[in-house]
Amino acid sequence: MNKLIVFFGFLIAIGCNRKPFVEHKVDFEKVATNCSEQQSYFRMSSNFGGERFEFEKCLGADFKKDQVTSSRQGDTVLVKFPQPAAGGNVVYHITLDIDSYPEYNYVTIGEDTYQIAHSKN
């Protein structure tokens, strides 16, 4: 019985001593060949694994998901996309999944900052 109590105490201690992190996953699909056709919507959904954001973004035709970076600054997650090139830009539907610890209250995607409202349940 004592070993069981020590084991659970160890698991709780590991869970409470997590180091801050931010991770992202990007999926994208080309939806238009002209950036003037970009739709201005922003959707967010949350679950136990983090938040999912969906939006459209004008990026270079040669955009690759490894060009996206994410970092933390205080209680804000910063997500940076490459700047569109002078020509050859297209519109992508972006699905961005973010997992971060500790909880963050804002996300900045490019130049736009959004407040995250967390559920108390």
C-alpha cells in the first residue's frame, strides 16, 4: 500500500512540475488563386489537447508548413507566418492546432491578436 501511495505521489509531482512549452500543427488547403478572394473569418474550438483555429490567409504559392513558427511571450502565444511574396500569392484555408502550457490568454497570428476565453468547467 505504501508503494502505491508513493507511486501516485510521484505521478502528481511530475504533473505539477511541467515546464512551459508551445507546440503547433498546421494543415492547409489552397482555396483561391487571387488574394482579393480571401474570406475574413476566424474560428476557434477547444478541447483537452489545446485549441484549433481556422482562417484564410494570403501566402506565397510555395508556402510550406515548416515556415510557421510559434513561441510564448508571457500569456500570449505568437504564431508567425512567412510574408507573402511580391507576386504569385494564393489564399489558403489554414487549420492551426496549438497546445501550450501554462494556459495562455491571447494568441497573436501575424499582426492580429485574439483573446482566448477559457471555460471554467
